[in-house]
Amino acid sequence: MSILKRIQGADSNANPPPSNSGGVPPSLQTRRVTAPASTAAQDTYQDLKTRVQNKLLAGLDPGMDPSRTAEIRRTIQELFEQILNEENIVLSRPERARMFEQIAAEILGFGPLSTLLDDESITEVMVNGAKNIYIERKGKIIRVPVSFESNEHVMRIIDRIVSPLGRRIDESMPYVDARLPDGSRVNVVIPPISLIGPVITIRKFSRVPITIEQLITYGSICQEAVDFLKACVEARINIVISGGTGSGKTTLLNILSTFIPTDERILTVENAAELQLRQEHVVTLESRAANIEGKGEVTIRQLVVNALRMRPDRIIVGEIRDEAALDMLQAMNTGHDGSMTTLHSNGPRDTIARLETMVLMAGMDLPIRAIREQVASAIELVIHQERMRDGTRKVVNITEVTGMEGDVITMTDIFQFEQVGYENGKVVGRLRPTGLRPKFVEKIEGAGIHLPSTIFGVGDRRRY
């Protein structure tokens, strides 16, 4: 008889029959429940799962190589079956399979998050304490019927995420950036600064990287803009990709990086390594937080400075958010053309203003005009993305930084998104050329790349 059968009219106060099941508590022998039937049934199932899991962990060899997942899974399967047989625990085949997968996920994976991480349609996973888990699918956020056992359970999974990276999280350092083995980005915040318990935010990346053709199909960008950006990357134009949270900046940076010639040495600098460059000659640098003694911190700024000594052809910084902006501008102005980075902003003009602010954070006491001259000299192109009201991500501006007029940095839109309506819950519009050619088109032609004038809308009579 399965211990996980639904209650079928049995009197809950009836005396249980005597135990003869070789060590299984009478309460487990006599309660006929399925895992989701009631709170009491869930407690019974959870108690059994926890007991089997603890016994399983005690029986595993701690010296097993964690990278040999298939071998460990087979060992877990054998021990799992052995424990159930020794304790005469009777489960139906679906119940047995379900419990094994849950226990395997706890030991090998990330517990309740494992199924969400395996779902390719989910782009973001958000854990707000033990009992509230949300996902983003197709640009919409929904709550899912998945939960942890307790906040302690969440903390165990957090430790499994950050420990392999040599990072720590505790009351003295209650937040951390990390990444999963597949490159997905993780941010963790715990009490006391989180008042709802441990909070995990996971930005998932597709196991099969998104291609530029897919972005065109999704309506995120147009073919003319792609041809232009490809020429810009090949001609070593310095590019900043800007936008709000979740607007697709890193995805676009990954795609643009595919246009970099394979014979160049690329250095990437990131807080948590998530870029997926496909070239062969790539050196990846990752910042590091201070240890428990407050020592050993390695900042983005230090990595950018060090990258200059590593003979890079291009430097790609995953995200600029502080005084490292000054060193990035210096790199772009000292022969490392074709460098790229991302930052958060509300628009192309705001991107330049934020760069100025971050340079001021370096504490160099530079006059604002000198900073603007550095920005105008270093940055040649700003690509701005937005997450639209229908959840889609679109490139809305491709803007050239043309120089200085007086104390003001001048900018010109080369492509601009034109929204013509909102139908059936979808934004209707298109990224179109403005009819203006960038000043640096001579630099593109100097690289042996010749773009037809129709790319910029010149001489093209089509209606957009």
C-alpha cells in the first residue's frame, strides 16, 4: 500500500494498525495522502523526503568529483532505492520518480529552482523569500506554484550558487552578484537588508545564444541597422549600449561581438562573467569582492587598468556603473578602438550625462569641459534599447556622438524607432533610418567597407 495515497473517507481519529514495516513510523504507515492533498499530507510527504534525503547524504562519498554529474546521479539512484527497500517504504512508480527527482535536484542542482531553470521559455526567475517565486515569460511576470521549505532552505541553495565562485554572503556582506554554471546572472540579497527573507534574482541566458536573425524576426531591430552596426564593429567604432534593466543590453552586446574578426585579441571585464563571446582568442576577467577581513577586493576599474597591459585589440566591459568609466574612456582614447560596454540610462543623451557623472566619481577633480571632451572623443556611437509596454525589447535609437559645440556634446540620430500604434496588446512600429549619414562613415570606408546610401534612408522612397 502506498503511503502517499489520497485520504479515502478514513476516519482521521481511527486507531492505526500495528507497525510491521521494519522501522517506518506508524504515522507514515497509516496516513494515506498524496503530496498536494492537504497541509497534513504535505507535511507527511515532506518529512519522508527529508528523512530519505538526509540518510542519502550520509551515505554519499564526500570525496566524489562534483563535475561527474552522471556518475553521482547513478549513485544517488542506487542509494535511494536501497533506503526505500531497507525501510519497507512503499511508493507508487510516479511517487517514487517524483521524490527521486526532487532529492536529486537538492543534491545536484538548485532545489525547487531546477525545473524553472530548465524551462527555456523562462527568461527571469525571482525568489522573494521562501514561499513567493515569480518568473518572467514572454516579457510578462507571473507567480508560479513553487516554493522552498523555509528561508534556511533558500540559504542552502544560495550557498550552493556562490561557494564554487569563491564568494560569500552573510550579515556583514548581505548581497552578492554571482553566476550559474550556464552563465546565467544571479543577484542575491539576504536579511538584514532584505525584510522579506532571502531574495534571488536570476537572469537566464539561452543555452543556444540568440542570433541577429532572431532579433530581426522579433522586430527588435531592422536589417538596415544590422548592416550598419556590423560595419561599425568591423571598422572599430567605439560603442556604448544603453537601456533600462532587462532591456536586452547584454544580449545585443553578445550579438555585436560576433562581428569582431577572429584574429583579434579580446579582453572582457565583468562583475559576474556572463558574456558569451564565440571567438577563440578571448580572455575573461571577473571582479572579486573583499574577503571576510575586508581584503582582496578586485574592482572593475582595476581590471580595466590591468587589461591595458595585456595587449588587447579590444576591451569589452560588461557594464560600467562607477568610476571605471574614466579608465574605459582612457582606453578608448589610447588606441583601443572598437571597444564596447553597456550602462543603464533612459536615452542617448542621458547616457552621455551618466558617463560624465561616473567619471566625476573617480575623484580626479577634472573640469566638466575636460570630461566632456574625453567623452566626445572616446564614444562614437550610442545604441539605446527599451523594454516596451508589451514586454518586447527594441532598439529605439542608434545615435552618433558628433563632437562638441561650445561646452555641449552634440549627437545625431542615425536610426530612430517610430511607433505608429498599439494593437492587440502589441506595440506597432519600426526602427527606421533618419536620412542622415554619420560623420564616421569615412572611417568605415577606410576599413574597406562600403555601405549603400539606402541603408541611411538616402534615396530610398519606401515609406516607414
